[in-house]
Amino acid sequence: MFRKLVFAAALAGLTLPAAAAHAQALPDLGGKSVVVVTENAYPPLQFIDPKTGKQIGWEYDAMDEVARRLNFKVEYQNASWDAMIPAVSAGQFDIGMTGITIKDDRKEKVDFSDPYMRSEMFMLVRADEARFSDAKSFAAVEGALIGAQPGTTPFYVAVYDVLDGDEANPRIKLFETFGAQVQALKTGDVDAVLTDGTAGKGYVDASGGTLKLVGEALGSEDFGFIFPKGSDLVAPVNAAIAALKADGTLDALNKKWFLDYKFGE
């Protein structure tokens, strides 16, 4: 049931008249080198395959296809979430990708591509959790802790939509990476983690039955690639995204990573 829900969310808002997308030939970037940074902590968007040690995921497949169609050579590098937007803003990388929510305050620092995916946020908890089943009942459990990365959408949802609006609330425990939050959840150091359905489904599938998602979706968010302000890559990448939407390539990636891929197998 949830697998289908996430798949539907990923498809939301991705329609575009096919004729309009195909009417314009895609730019040719002449084989130039483009450095793309990611975190590798957001399955199934981007993560390290535990079986092979390789970087894989929806965003890798999409970016590789964008690079093929625009004729540029992509070089992948890694950075932590808190360093990514400042580093791209400073021009250290050409493109950033890690399920980055398109937000007005971030647009002051970086340029965004058009949305390539829409996702919804859920609460990730241990499978045996019985004290609460949604955001409201979580807030009512005295002492229950929620993990978050500072400055992220889940952090602000935890503050303003789950708890009391106090950004210094001691019930929010801060972590440097999403993976560290999930590990703390597994060991009982926190009791919930907020994640969009995309990443949450990946962690549930890989957990061997130790994690689950609870409650209703806590709003939706659009994801986009980020660029240094004024980057001349934005328009070509947007044209490629439009083409990938129009010809069904993004639909195929959604099916591959949200319906067919088996985490942990």
C-alpha cells in the first residue's frame, strides 16, 4: 500500500505537454565536465549499494541521462548536507542533488532546476512502537525524542508541525546526517525521524522489519537540483528534465526505484 502511495506522490505534478517538450531540440554542451555533488544518504534517490559499494539511485540514473542528452561529462563528488548548499553557492560544485526541497529562502543562495519529483513527509519509527501512531500522539508522549538535521525541511516540520514551534525544544535531537538519525532510532536514542516518503520507504525496505512509517503525510515538497546563482546550466538541465518527463523516462525511473527495486536483497 505505501509503496503505491510513494509512487503516486513521485509522479504528482510531473505532467507536461509532450509536443511542447519535443518541439525544442536539447542544447549540446560539447562534452564539457560538470561536477555534481551529493550526500549518498537518501535511498532510493542516492545511496551506497551495500552489495557492491557503488553509488546508485534514482538521482544518479536521472543525472546520467541528463548528461547523456545534453552531452556533458559528469563527475560525482560527495559532501555533507550542511556543507552542500553553501559549497554550491560558492561555486565549488556545478550541481547539487540530494532530494533538496525547493524553498524561497534557499533560492536566495542558489538557483534551482524545475521540480523533478514531489514527495510527502512521514514519521519513521521502530516497528514495535506502540505509544504513538501519528504526529499528534507523538507530541503527547512526554519525553519522546525526534531526530533531525538542522536547517532541513524535516527539522522545521518537527518544530512547527509536530511540536510547539520552539526551535530549541530539547525533544529535538540534532544529527549531522540522516543516516545517523536512523541509526539513533534503531538503538533507541530517538523515537522518531521525519523523512519524505521516498527516503523512508527505502529505509523501511532495508530494515528487515525493524522500522515502519506511521501517520498521515505531513505536507508535500518538490525536489530540484541546485546550481550556483546565475549558472548557465539551469536552462539546459530544465530542458532535459522536461524531455525526460515528456517521453516517460522519469516514469520508468519511478517504477524502477519505487516499485521494483528490493532494498537489502
